[in-house]
Amino acid sequence: MIEKISWHGWKNVYRFWNRAVQLLVLADVGPRVIKYGFEGDDNVLCEVDSDSGFSGGNDFRLYGGHRLWVSPEVERTYFPDNCAVQTERDGSRVRFTAPVENVVPGTNLQKELEVELEDRGSRVHLRHRITNHDNRPTELAPWCPTMMRAGGRAILPLPPRIAMDKAHYLPVGPMTLWSFTDLADPRWHFGTEYIQLEQQAEPAVRFEEQMTGIFNPSGWGAYFSSGLLFVKRASVIAGATYPDFGCNFEVFTNRMFLELETLGPSVRLEPGEQTTHTETWQLYSKVPPGQDEQWIRSAILPLVNAS
């Protein structure tokens, strides 16, 4: 079901809900998914309270929640999404279309987010679309960061580990480092089958921010926080060129939140062309806590594989 409500100072917020979960999408700015959670339960996404209710202006605001960005991360990535979006409902789906980014220093890109919550359960379908309205081609990749609430941990699966033999001489995928990536930072947990990254409010570390990216052929990533497990999936296109040295999943954290991010392939868009990137979300409750790889195999993986 879908209804329009007010939320934290915004007047035009679309509430998607069923008997299990609710999802809130902003139409006064964005498009942004600002809340996702079980009915009557807390938000698994991060909300930036200092930005709540604001709209308009030329300053970039975090707001929180889930957004559509453009990779690589350069000045145009931070074009503010502070304007109201157009909405179009088609049954259980709503399309949120931002204005063309033509205000100086405009990108002439237009971003859309189509959202659908299934009638039962927690599954959400998100279709992201970027259209080039410029008079010249541009190269980009869709980039979809989801800001998760504080205090949890991200989980990314690694490609299968296989002993070296004549069939396994070649590398199986990248792990990309940023200038502030510190592999000795205690928030990282590098295992045989998984990478984990913790969000901490006051880490005693060299750099507040941490980030890495991988090529993730499994096409899923997860965030665990106080018994809740958020799982997001993205389509993986074999043979495509992905940004950031070949990454389709990335994780980032600071003192406020952790981002679980997916990326689509890098594309060259001619004038009028568009690219699309899809995600699917699910949410699970009463998941037992843990932190080692046996915990992931016993408590997390069965939920991922069953969905």
C-alpha cells in the first residue's frame, strides 16, 4: 500500500507499507529513501537530523538514507538534490524524477528512482536511471550509496577461495584502496571468505574514514545492526567495465554512519541516452549477534540464500 504523509519537516513523503515493513521516500528533495524498517521498529537507515525538513538552496546536504550518485567521484557527483521531484504512480510502483541538473555548474543529467514494495514480506525493488540531457556525450557509472545507522557492521562476500593449480593462475578480482584506507584499522575484519567493516562512533584510529571496493560476483552485501540484517542485491553484468578499478560493491564508514554501496557498469551516454541500475532490498529481524566467519555461515548466509 502507498500513502502520502509528512515526515520530520517534509510535507511530501511517500509511505510504502505492508504488514511487515514500511519504506519512506522523500519527494520534497531527492529522490531519497529516508526510512526502511519493520512496522513499529526503528529505522535501519541513517537519518542526518541536522538536515531534516530542509529543501532548496545550493549547498549539498547528506540528508541520510539511500541516494543515486554518479561515479567517478568528482565535483559533479556532489550536485545537490535539494529540489522537489516529480512523481508518477503505476499500481504498486512510484517513479520519482528529479529536475535536470542544469543550474550552474550543472551536469545536465537527470536522475530517476522507481520504487516498489512487494505485497508481502520485506522485499523492495529499486530501479535507478540516469539520462544525459547534455549536447555532448558523457562517461559515468550509476552509484547507489545506502547510509546505514550507526553501530553495525557491513559484510561483503569474496570470490571463492581455491588452492593454486594450473587452472587458477590468474587473479579473480580487485580490492581497491583509497588514500585513507588503512588495512591495520581495527574496524576492518579480513577473513577467508568475507570482508567486514564496523561502524564506530569514536574509533581510536589514524583516519576517521575508511573505504574499500571489490568486484563481487555474488551480487549481494549486508549490514547487521542490533538483531536486524539488511541485505541489498545488485545485478552483476559479466564482461562489463566497472568503475574504481573494477568495483561493483563498496563500503565506506566514518563516525556517523556506514555506507553500503553498489555501482553499475561504466558507460558512455550520448545525448538523450540513459543507463539503468537495479537493486533489491530485504530486511530480517531477530538475527543472532556474532562477528566471525562461522557466524556469517550459520546465521547470515542461510537468510541470503533463502531469499
